[in-house]
Amino acid sequence: MVGNKVVVYQGPGRVSVESTDYPKLEIPAEVADAFGIKRAAPHAVVLKVVSTNICGSDQHMVRGRTTAPVGQTLGHEITGEVVEVGDDVLFVKPGDICSTPFNIACGRCRMCDERKTGICLNVNPGRAGAAYGYVDMGGWIGGQAEYVMVPYADFNLLRFPDRDQALEKIMDLTMLSDIFPTGYHGAYTAGVTSGSTVYVAGAGPVGLAAAHAAQLLGASVVIVGDMVDDRLAQARAFGCETVDLSSGDALPDMIEQIVGEPSVDAAVDAVGFEARGHGENAGEAPATVLNDLMTIARAGAGLGIPGLYVTGDPGGVDENAKVGQIGVRLGLGWAKSHRFTTGQCPVKSYNRQLMNLILSGRAQIAKAVNATRITLDEAPQGYSDFDRGAAKKFVIDPHGMIPA
């Protein structure tokens, strides 16, 4: 009997790798009961996980900054080989290597019809939208595992056209499940285009992905702001300008030193609700990044906000922050006629085109985010290193399938 192992949240700052059951072709009971549908999922497949990544969103849970319960399975960035298919799966075959969007989508509801797969209406009784291995996202088992079940497989999976080519480029292709489309979504919805000047707040993996996406969209200058020297160095490694927010210098002044004026054409928040104020010893101030973006984005600019904001944060700095109510200067954004795009990236809107950029050699996303392979058993150490600000994107290789 084939077993399975999965990464599990064990309380603030702690994860472990636990044995669990091999996946069944069934949807979670809470989803089936809420929508009055059968648990049996002949539309699903089981994937042998080829690669699965540690995400900053996972890190929020592991820090204890969400309402995730102990025992929550982790992992929503999944690439795998199809090893079992349900009777209603028509177009995905055993042996196919596929990318799995972190959004779980039915392909049948109004939101899916409108390509808004991040807010599918039929996969989570608690709210619109679902994801693997994430709190309040429908109870779907996480993919930092050896095997994982993917529902509505014909709709959700992106099959790579050539198996050998996919395995050769897997460190790039693994980013298609989340951070590359998410970063691209941030830049695209901010309005980045040929010649744009762009500011990206945050040099974690999503911020670096947004910066690389801005380059692909034709930006003339991409500026990345962070407080961690190694992460700023990683941004410079692929041609970005950087500003050190720990210096305490005014952000508009630092922007002006680079582009000749204290404003940019487009801005991206890749930090989210755990933002800190400026200066070396600044404390947490969750509205900092959003207010920064409104300050330095020109009138009429777009703000892409892929950074995560939550409705429940036990570690919030005050009672308002604990329910996601933060001190955003909305009047400033209104006065400057800014447009804001928030929420989960609808991965299927971008992943096929980004796959083509990777396969053609145009996109070098693994290099941009410093993709670093680890084993499944090394996942707890990867979480610890990531939490300390490592300038790496940790890619878990459960079966040793990633070429050296």
C-alpha cells in the first residue's frame, strides 16, 4: 500500500513532516455537505508531487498570524505527475506533468465563467475561493506532500507539452502554480507597460517575481524596496534598482534619486499585512506599504496588491488590525485617482502564457527568485530559514525527480 507524507502546522514557528493517508478521489466533507453534492470525485486526479514550494502565505500561518489550527496541512504551490485519474477525466493522462494553480476552481460557476478562478463559488462553504493546504480555504489537503488530489482536473491542470523539457526546466515551471502568475498579476493590474517606471514593495519571492514580470512587460526602471540586504542584492542580481527601507530616508527622496522625480508610474505591494514602518528598528505598521504606494504613485496610477491581507490576525498590533481593519489613507488614493486591484491572483488567466515564456527561454523566474531545492524532510528547516529572511525560494523535491 502506497503511503503519503505531508507538511503540517504544529503551532507558531513549528512545522513537521507527518505520515498520512494516500489521497482518495473525494472532495472534503465540508464542501460536499455545504453544496449538497457527492464526495466522490470522478473529475479528480492524484498527482505524484514533482515539486512544491514554500510560500510567504504559508509563512504567515506558521508564524501564528492567521486562525490556522494546529494540524493544518500546508502547501498550495504544486507541480506533479498524474498517477491516477477519475472516470470522468477526459484529457489528462497518467504520466502527464502538470502545473496546479493554487486556486481550486470548479469550472462551472459564474466566477469561473468570467475567468475569476480565485473566487470560485463552489469549492469553499466559508467564502468565495479555495486553495490547497490553507486556513479557511475549504479544507483541501495541502500539497507539500508526496501525493495530492486535484479536483476538476481537466479544468484546473495545465499540462506541459513535453515531459523531458518540463523536467529540465522544472525549477522555473514550478513557479507557475502561484508566485510567477501572482507577481505578474500585481505588475499587470498596476498598469505596467513599455517604458513604465515601477516600484515594488518587498523583495521576497512574490516581490521578485513581480519585478521580473515588470521587466517582461517592458518597464524602463524597476525599483524594489526592502529591509534585508541579501534580498535587495538578489533584486539587483537581475537588473533591478533597490532602496533600503531600513535607512530611515524618505521613500520619495530615494525614488527621486533613481528616476529623477519622487513618483513612479505603477506600484506593487508584495508585502501585505505584516508590513513594518521605515527605519532599522521600526515596529509593525500594517498600513505602511499601502500608504507608501499612494504617496509615490503618480496621479492616475495603478496599484497592484498581491500582498496578503487577512480578516483574522491573532497577532495584530491592535484590535482593529486583528480583524483586518488598518489605517489606510484612502483619501490620498482617492484624491490622486488611483485604481487598486486586490485579492487572489486568478492563476489560469496567466499561467499558459507564462509557461510559454519559460519554455522559450524568455523568462528566467527561477534565477530571479533564487530557487533552491530541498527535500521534503528538510521542509521544517526551509521554513525556519525563510522566516529569517533568506533570499531564496525553497522548492521541495519529495521524490528526487528534480535534475541536479
